[in-house]
Amino acid sequence: MHFTKMKCINMAEYDIVKASVACKSETPIRLDKLLALMERNESYIFWLQPLNSDVSAQIPAININGKFHHPNLKLEKAIFRHVRLSRDFDNQELLEDGTPKLRIPARKGQELFKVLCL
């Protein structure tokens, strides 16, 4: 299964809030190999914040072969699978330097919060 649906990110539009581990991969990039490597492993997630925006606009990204990409929904779900949500879940945390960061991607949180509130 090839990983052709990842969109590159224009880094001139973002600040890196939290840097992580870059990934080296053969090309074409294979989704099955990324899923196996990154499942339940947030160490590959970079958190980016659009310039002149706040913490609620942050997005996760992965750096593969020196380029930043939006993870697709399947990969995002695999990476954050271990995060347990509850009705009082706070999707923000503070980094060691006091910078606010989202805990899980906003779109994943919105899906899960809908389920919790039913």
C-alpha cells in the first residue's frame, strides 16, 4: 500500500511548537510500514502552529526524508490510539518551557468527543 495521499506542508506558514524525531523512509513511502513504525508512538509527531494563530489551530505533522507532511487520518488514529478520553478530557498541555500544545489533533478530538457526548 503506497502512501500517496500525504500533503506537504509549507513550513514558511508555521512555527514549530514541539520538535520530534524525523523519519527516514524508502520511496515511495509505504503506509503499512509507517503504521507499524508509528503506531502508539508520538515521538514522530511535530506540532506546528500557523503564524499569528493560537494553540487551537495547531496541527500534527511528520517529517519524512526532510519534508513535513500532514499525516492522513488513518495514520493519525494509529499514532494517538493510546490516548484515553473522558468527558473531562483537556486537550491542552504545557511543554517544559511553558508553551501550550494540543494533546491530540483537533479533528480526532472532535470525532471522539461526539461519541462521548452521545
